[in-house]
Amino acid sequence: RNAADLERAVAAHAALPPSAALWLIHGKGPKATFGEAPVRAWMRATGFMDTKISAVSATLSATRYSIRSR
């Protein structure tokens, strides 16, 4: 729903191995209060790369993120 929720979700999964992927569900489209663009910006700034996006419903999308390889 917001950056604080995103931060908590990523922190809750911090013990996963580096090869694990995280799927994040977020709002879809220009009316989303916290949609794809802010999620992508936050995740990329913290070392993740988006690798796939999928529609979930008319109002939600899911994006898969993995830790960026160096």
C-alpha cells in the first residue's frame, strides 16, 4: 500500500537466499496510490532488479524481483 509496507515486506524476507525471488503485488494503472513505478524505484534503489510482471486482476499487478547480480 505504501513505502513503509514495502520496506516491511522486504525486511521480512531478508533471510531468503540471494537466488530467491520476491513477488510483490501492487496497484495497477495511473489511479493506483502506490503502483509499479514507486515500487520499482524503491526496489532498484535497494539492490533488486525486476525480472517479470504479471497481471493479477483489473486493479493489481505482481512484479518479480531478484537481488541484482554484480
